[in-house]
Amino acid sequence: MSNFDIEKTLNSDLMNISKDVLEVGIDSILEDGLLKDIPGLNILSSLAKVGLNIKDRLFIKKLLHFLYETQSIPLKERRKTIQAINDSDDFQTKVGEKLIFIIDKADEAIKAKILGQLFSLVLEEKLGYQMFLRCAESINKIFTTDLNWFLDKSHFEFNDRIERESLFNAGILKIVSADGATTMGSSSFELKYDISEVGLCLYKYLGKSRMKLESLTDRENNKNKW
């Protein structure tokens, strides 16, 4: 999928991906030519005639979920933000290329949906691109169930060791102190955690969308079409 131009699709006023497209199997999408009229995506229909491997098919599914979340942003805003990021000296990789890397790393379509929601905030200039990249890295490192567990919390104690370590390894938690104690000549430390800047960002923007995310996960698991 290295030859796919996601920027061309994002910068198009013809991007129109329906929920029906997301809910059918990837084979039906490719065979029925549902992508041929969408700029950038039409190349995928051509590639399907040659033959796509399983990884490519999974990538297309994730890509559609990502794009679906961004298409409601007015074209003018999309073009303006993407151009500003590409013109910035702060980022060496173009937006389109970076998004392909990020979407490809997602191990579930649900993560691509979350990433699309966050990138929409970037396009609306509500979220900085640098923070989006940090959040994307965390999302692609964590199990979806652990992320949902975090987003569902109304208060945070982090008593569950497995979930706590998962959140820490993903950069959603940070260590704020280590209290030491010595008992019978043996030293031990109790680590105390707090929510990181990335974690606060994810909770702020995604905390109330957990039910939507679970609904999508359940639907796709039940259909098991890809």
C-alpha cells in the first residue's frame, strides 16, 4: 500500500464513505467497485484486479474506518491544516506518509476509527499534530480492552497490575514517585502512578465515546468478515 496517496483522498471534495461500506466485508467492497469513484481510493480497486494479500485487505478496511471519521471536516479546513503541517520545519515526514505508517500499525479496525476521530480534531485545529502523533503511538501500543477500561473510569486508582502496566507501557500513565521501605533487611518500593499528558488528552477527547467504540468492536467480531 506504499503507493496509496491518502493526502489526495483527504484533500478531495468527493470523499463520501457510507456506513454501509464499513459494514460489508472487504471482498464485497473491492468486487463491487464501491471505491472506484472516491479520489485516491480508486487505485485500490485497480490493485484488487491484480490481487491483494491479506495484509493489504486488512489495511484497506482500517483505512476506510479512518477516512470515515475525517470526511465530515470541511474540505477547506482539511487542505489548510495538511498544507500547514507539510510546510512546517518541525516534521520531516509528510502527513500522508506518516498517516499510512500509523494506520498500518493499528492491529484492529477499531483503532483506526479512534485515530480518525483524533485526526479530525487536528484538522479542526482543536488538537496539535504533535500531540496526535503521541496519542497515535500510545493507541497502537495498547490492547483495546485496556484502553476502554481507562476511558470508562470516573476516578483512577490503578490497582490492577496488568492494566496498570499496560497503560504505563503505552505512555498513558507515568510514574510520579517511588516510596521505599525496608522490612527484615529487604528493601521494596511502591511505585505511584498518575495520568500522563497523552492519557489526559485521550480521556478528554475519547472518554465519552467508549460505547460507540465497543459497539463497533462487537459488530465486527460477530461478523468476522475480515
